[in-house]
Amino acid sequence: MKNRLKVLRAERDWSQQALADLLEVSRQSVNAIETGKYDPSLPLAFRIADLFALPIEEIFIRN
């Protein structure tokens, strides 16, 4: 699954660690999601969407 997480994070000038802290996950998890190596759980996807105030569909794109 593709996503816009890296772009959204960069727009806010957040590091991977800063985003990880806000989401209460590891920096490695953020990196894995951004690079498409890991798809977040549904609860984590909702937390990401809430944090960016966007619908999940605007962050995560099905291939």
C-alpha cells in the first residue's frame, strides 16, 4: 500500500522521531510505513489520520 506519510510529515517539518513520539510508536515503525515495508494496523492508521486531520483514504492509497 502506498502512502503520503513522508510528504505530510515533511510539510510539517517533523522528523521521523517526532512523528513516532506523537503516534507512540518507534521511529523504525514510521520508517517502515513510509517506505511501504509495513502496513499499519487499523487503529494506528486512524491515529495517523486523526493527527493529520485527514481521511485515511487521503493518506493511504491502495495499489
